[in-house]
Amino acid sequence: MTLTKLTDVAMAAKPLPQEVQDGLDTVILWAQIIGGSLATLGLMILFIGLFFAHRNGRGEEFMSKAGWWLTGAIGLGLSGILATLFVS
């Protein structure tokens, strides 16, 4: 098979039935809601930790936690974008 025939096969993908697409949209919505809730909860816990770190003079622990939260938030944000790319 030549390369053009392989790309023709890849371009002739059929769309999903509407029921399946609606189900996938629901799964994506739930994943975004759960991820956003976890990010918000993590941010609230982070700020509570900031209060106690400031009170006790331990700023390096807070910056470590803030870095982990930021990494997780970026990961959740990218996963939502990547999911829509692969599903659409």
C-alpha cells in the first residue's frame, strides 16, 4: 500500500452515532467538573497551609506545595484539552 492510500483510509473515518457522542460529552463534562472541584479544593487547602506556614515562619514548605498544585492544575487543564482533541 502506498502512503496516499493509507491517508485516504484515515481521512474516511465515520462519525459516531449521536447517542454515543452525547454519552462521551457527558463523561467529559463530569471529568471537567470533578477536576475543577479538586483544583478548587486543593487551592483552598493550599491557602490554609499558607496561613499556618506564615504564622510559623516556614515558607519553603508552602512554595513546594504551591509548585505541586500548579503542576496538577496545568495537568488537569491540558487533559481537558487533549480529551476534546481525541474525542472530537
